[in-house]
Amino acid sequence: MKKAQYKRFTRSKVGNIMSFMGLFAAGLFTLLPLIYTLATSFKPLEELLVFPPRFFVERPTLMNYLELPNIIASLLVPLSRYVFNSLFVSIVTTFLHVIVASMAAFVLSKGKMRGLTLIFLFVQFSLLYNHYTLAVPQYIILSKLNLVDTYLVYILPYLPSTLGVFLIKQYMDGSVPDALIEAAHIDGANDWKVFWRIIIPIIKPAWLTLTLFAFRDLWSLQPQGTIFSEKLKMLPNVMTTIIQGGIARSGSAMAATALLMIPPIVVYLVSQSNVMETMSSAGIK
């Protein structure tokens, strides 16, 4: 009986091949921007000026990468300062955001206070608002607090991001049984110990996934109207400076883009095994 049911619900070999080819084509399509960026970064100037533009490079060269130090040398601030700002903001803010989101999700998921369902409803509604909608009220708040042109402009607005709270709360609902927390309380553990010694290890796939999303967003962050000092700007501003050189610098711009993609890709390779588990548990498709 079991054998017959197994054969009934198994696709044929042709169906498996067709499914694989469809998924492979879809995956390849999503990689086209990355492939085009890498190909353009190796194009010589004469291929950049060809019309209509070509997708692949015919005579690859490293000149676009070799010209980057000369372009960056003309900047008012050393490149090392931009690198430090990007790494500092991305790493520190990602770490703090994961901790804050995990704490908030723990309270919303396992707390016994009244009104938590209503609070979580507000969290869900806040997902409808994008960065541009919140830019004006955030600027007013930051200016009133005299935080404009400081590192806190990068850090503070991202800490209460509701996507992380929603993601971890949904994962926690399906992965952390209430009986486990009650058993820890019976053994004498307070909420703080329960959170660090029980909750954090269990929700590791969720906070690794959130780390990927947060680092990706922060690495490419460009605040508008809140950072004026060149010493506080990050690597995406260098990219903007290179692009302003026109089409002659488009190859160098793509080379800079390719280099900027390396850290998020590394973070993804570290956490990618946990992404699918988190998405299926959190109800995100």
C-alpha cells in the first residue's frame, strides 16, 4: 500500500527534468544583472561606447579595476575612511538590530501581557510603509535631537525596523514551545536567562536570515539630507562619485559595484542554509 502511494505521488523523470530546467532558467534570469555587471567591468572603453550595447565582453581587460585607485585618489577623504564607515555602520547596526528585534519578538510571542496582539497588529501595518514615507518624520526627529551628521543617523532609524520583529516572531511561534519556557522557569531561570540560553540558540536560523537582510540593506545605505560631512559617508557615495564621470567611467563604476557586492555575497554564503528554513517557518513565501 505504501509503495503504491509513493509511486502515485512521484513525478515522472520527464516531469523532473522539465521542472529542473524551468527552475534553472528562472535562477539564471535573476543572475543576469550580476553577470552584466561583471561583464561590463571588464569591457575596454571602445566596447562601452558601442551602440547598441553588447551584453558580453569580447576583449576583457583589467583597466577598469586598475583605474579605480587613481579615481579614488582624487577624493577629499581617503578610501579607508569610507571603508571604515561602511563596515562600522553595517556590522554594529546589524548586531544591534538583531538583538532588539529578537527581544521584541520574544515579548510579542511568549509574553503574557494584555494588548500584545494589538501591538503586533501595528507592527504588521508598519510593514506597508517604505523608507521614503518615513524620511520626513525621521529627519524632524533626528534634527530635534541634534543627531544630524552623526553615526546615529545610520544606526537609530534601523533599530526598530519591523521586518525583523515580524520575521523572528513568526519563526518563534512555530519553533519555541511554551512548555520549554515554563520548564526553564520551574528550574529557576528568569526571562533574561531564558532568552539568552534557550531562545537565541533555537532561533538561530531566523536571526542569521535577519542578519543577511539587515547587512544587505545597510551596506548599500545612502541617507538623504541627514549626512553632510564627507568623513561620515559610506562606500555607496564613492560609487556615486565615480558614476558622475559619465559613460567613460561606466566600466570603472561597474568594477566598483562588483567589489561592493563581495561582502553581502559572503554574508549570504554564511547564512544561506538557514534562509529557506526561516521563510517556511515564518510563513513568508
